[in-house]
Amino acid sequence: MARMKFYCDAERCIECNGCVTACKNENEVPWGVNRRHVVTIRDGEPGERSLSVACMHCSDAPCAAVCPVDCFYTTDDGIVLHDKDICIGCGYCFYACPFGAPQFPKSAAFASRGKMDKCTFCAGGPEENHSQEEYTKYGSNRIADGKLPLCAEMCATKALLAGDADVLSNIYRKRVINRGASVLNWGVQYKKAGIDG
């Protein structure tokens, strides 16, 4: 069975935020919540890199491990989802996730922030596929239609990829080999990129 994953190539990401916009539009995410965000390191300096970050659908998800009501579950494809009918909005998953994926939908006093929201890999939720209830709670279910998440499909530079982990690792391996083939010495390439090893 496939293990669905995201991969973002820092060498290709141009910080256009097309993935963020695509996600917000496709899923009608509430104002103030971004299921996906672009992080830029060394902004405006030599060696600047950007990464599109969301839920990475971990194999051993820390959010699921700390949830006191077990609202997180993993699909057969390896997509980590949560059931908003079970979620109590305690925020433990928010603190456990190294990617900051689970978020409160409202900025308010602790007990009134609502139930957690996170990237669903465009796989909807536990409700019936394509039902209005599923869309209202979780957004679009593109996986049920055999499509990939819209954030990855809309990436202009193909920096953000989504799909089977084995396929993504092969794509990444080929990209790294092609980058290395353009120089005679890896050390020269690293110094040009401002990365000291």
C-alpha cells in the first residue's frame, strides 16, 4: 500500500505562496488559519531557502500520540486525519507537532478557540465522501477522486510534490544527481550555495 507524503525542494521553492493560496481556496479555510505556510530561512541573504510546510503525515505521528481522546487516525494510505466530532480542542497536538500543523481556528480565550484544524492531504474526513458535512468540517476530498492535493498540483516550479513516498524519493534522488552532475566537485557547489560542510 502507498504511503502518501509531501516533499518540498528548497532549491526550487521561490516563496510565491501559490500552495498556501490554493489550499485556502480549495478548502475554504477560516480567516487566520493556514493549513500550509512558507518558511524562509536567511531571508534576503546569500543562501536564502524557502520551504512549504504543512502536516507531514508522519508514520508515527506525535499529535496522535498525545491526543487524550484519540481523535487522530491514519488511513491505509498513511494520511493522518482527525475527527472533529471527537476533538475537544485541548491543543496538545499543537504543542507536540514539530511542524505546527494542528491549529486553533480562532484566536480567543483558551476554552473558546474551537476544535483543531490541520492539513488533510485533501482527503476529507470520516464523513461520507463528498458530503456537505465533510466539506464544511474538513474541506475538499480530492483523494477520493484519484487526485493529489491542490497545493502540490498548483506549484509552478514543482518544488512541492505529493504522492507515494517511494515515487517522491526517486524524484528527489534524480534531482540531486542532476544537480551534482553540473559541477566537477561537490565542495565547489556547496561553497557557491553558501553551505559550509
